[in-house]
Amino acid sequence: MRTDVEENYNKIYKYCFFHVHDRILAEDLTQETFLRALPHGMEGELPYLYTVAGNLCTDYYRKREREVPCPKETEWEEQGIPGEQENIPEKLLIREAVLSMPRKAREFVYLRFVLEESASVVAEILGISRFAVYRREKMILKELREKLKEGG
């Protein structure tokens, strides 16, 4: 159980960082997520934690009425997001293509491909069927391919 909570903590932290692009704020939001889950015994339920964390991130920006800043490349790397030195031009093209997508599509890409969550978990987080996850995945990958073709 302890390793599940620790693993979930890391995933929720990365998820919060994806939204707020600030390490300290992401830590605060992650702590708040687990504090809200604890009384309900839900600290091990990943879809529930993602929902709470997403709501906290949304509330943060509603209260502050500001735009979500774009992370610097080094911040992505510090958070364990792929950023190895090889294939940098290709990774930058992919990153730019993903950043040009609507926020919900970026979040889907992050959950499914960066955090490598299963279709079942993504479906539960987004409140859609697994079939819809696969359809959305196919559509987003097609859109990314087209954007990458345009970019060379």
C-alpha cells in the first residue's frame, strides 16, 4: 500500500506540474489532493486523485485569472518528462505540435503517453468509455502526424 501511495504521489505531482509549471505550487496542490482524499480513504484510487488534482488546478487559475505559462525545456526535464539529448530537433517539433493543440488534447496526450496511464484509468478520469479513449487517441495521433508533416 505504501508504495502505491508513493507512486500515486509522484504521478499526481507530475500531473499538477503539467498544469501549473511551478514546482512549489505543484507540491502544494499535490499535498492538498492527498489531504482531501485521506478522509475518504481514496489516497490509493488514482482516477479519483487525478480528478481532485485537476479540479484544484482549475480552481487555482480561476481564482488567479491568469494564463497557464508554458514550461521551459529544463523544467520538463527536471520533472522526469522525456528530454534526453538525442533527437532534440524531433522532440522539439513534437513538443511544439502538442503545445499547439487544445488544452484537453494536451492533457490527454500527457496522461496517456507521458504518465503512461492505461485506457481504463484515462477513461475514468475523463468520464468517457475506453472505446472513446481509443478513438480520441487515434484522432489525436492523426492530428499530430499531420502537424509534424506540415512542420517538416
